Amino acid sequence: MTTQKKTVIITGASQGMGAALVQAYRDRNYNVVATSRSIKPGNEIDVATVAGDISNPATAEQVVREGLERFGRIDTLVNNAGVFLAKPFIEMTQEDYDHNLGVNVAGFFNITRLAAAEMFKQGSGHIVSITTSLVDQPIAGMPSALASLTKGGLNAVTKSLAIEFAQNGIRVNAVSPGIIKTPMHPEESHEFLSKLHPVGRMGNISDITDAVLYLENANFVTGEILHVDGGQAAGRW
């Protein structure tokens, strides 16, 4: 066990933005605890993997325990795990609601509460969550009620916790993306999705990792919802 290097927990870490965030933090000499339902075991000395559903409190407990046992500290938490359902509101089911609330809200609650408790002991830490600019700027033809309900809650709690934790040396921020090129968006959809941004293109995964790393190093920034969305949140276009 080492206490020299900082340690970051990253949820939803098996692919897309999560996997890129794992590598970005490793490149900056962090130990990483990476978790998702489908993550594979690894043998890297600076990465611990925990497979599990973050909506399950037992998974969150295991993740934090693994970070402390392997690396001795928790410095940063990136709440990247999330689900999005583009479905008309009146067609949504109880199962849709339970799944979205479980991952997006309960997942945040489970891991953030435990990680923050360790940060309190150190007197320092950073929590950053990935939300969506659809919370601030809904788009006609893209139903996003559950995203607004759940990710909108994350925007609100980001500001609340930033004030609550400010005197304890813990910063709390969020990154609010537009539509990012990840495996969930097939190539044939890119032309249409690009038009949903004022700048005329989708975001790249690197746009999000750059934003998270900016917040990581911005010691005077807390309670910030950083829009990385090609202008979506600026207004109608």
C-alpha cells in the first residue's frame, strides 16, 4: 500500500468516456479504482477494478474499500456512470424510471457519500459528476424527461454539496456534455447528431476528459456546472 500518489475513483469505467478518464488520470500519475458492471480484472499496479452495479450500495462499499486497501486514500471521485433514455414521457414504464433513478441518482448517492467521508478525514478532495446539457437546453424531437429528472438532480446537488463541503477542503463540480462520440452512437447517426449542436459537430471524448482535468486542477473552482456541449446551453439556435 502506498500513500504517496493520489487516488481517483471512476465509475462507468469500462468503455467510452470512462475508459478514457482512467487513462487520463493514469497519465497524470494517479492510482485508479475503476468500476462498472462489465469491467474486466486488470493486473496494472496502479489500477484496481471492481465489477458491479453502482446502484447497489454493496458495490459502492466495495469500491471505496478497495481504494483504501490498495492505495490508502481517496482524493477524487468521478461520477461517470449514467444511463440515458430517449423515450416519450407517457410511454415510460416503472422499470424505466427505476433503472434511470437507480444508476443516475442512487449510484451517485451510494458512492459519493462514502468517498466524501474519506475526503473529510484528509481535509481535501474533489468530486466531479458527468451530467447533460439537455437539463438546461431540451431539444425538440429528443425526449429527455428522465435525464432532466435525474441528471438535473445531480446539477442541483453539485451546488448544494459545494457549499456544504467548502470549509472541509472538498470541491464539488460537474461537467455537462452535449452529445459525445462514444460506442453508444453508431456512425450512421453522427450526421444527424452533429446538427444538434450550434457548432455543427458532436463532441469528442477528449473534450470531456480535458474538462474533467481542468476542474481537477482548478483549485478555486467549486459548485461549477461546466458545459462542454458545442453551444447547446447558450440558448435556441
